[in-house]
Amino acid sequence: MRKIRRGDEVLVTSGKNKGQTGVVRVNDMETDRVVIEGVNFVTKHIKRGRARQAGLVKVEAPLHVSKVKLVCPACKQATRVGVRADANGKNERYCKKCNATVPRPDEKN
């Protein structure tokens, strides 16, 4: 089970973007990297295409999962995430600080 999922709010804990928060847009499980909305912008040189102009474009680059912490929806603090079995025997994520169950990102709405 993945501790950080697409749709989770996370806090960057190290690097040039330390202290910034955002929502995970992409979670690449093979390379253990996440792309966070509004965090870690880099400038790319883009060639002219059929429907786009050439030039410099700012895009969000991926960060390693070890550089982010989940922001608990219950206590609103950046925390480590644990995995435990619920009453039905299915795995669930929980906050290590307040011991509250972290809902799946698709269950929040």
C-alpha cells in the first residue's frame, strides 16, 4: 500500500521548496517520485509544435517521495503515515501523530 497517493495534500520537507504545500497530481510508483501542484517549477526549452509556440515554459518537476510528508486532514499537521488493518481486514492509512484514519483522496469529496 502506498502512503502518499494522488490527491493527497503534502508538505515538502527538504530542498529548495522546503515548507511549500500542495496537492499530489502524479504519483510515479516505479521511480518513487511525485509531482505536486504549484511546487518545484523548472524552466524547459520547448520546440515549436503544430499548436504551440516555441520558447521557455515553466513546468512542475517531480520530487522524491522521501522529501514530502502527508498533511493529516484531522490534525492539519505534516506527519508520517502508518498502515494498519481495519475491522474488515483491509489496509488503511493512519496519522502517526493523532492516530486518526486518513481517508482515500477520492473519499474526501
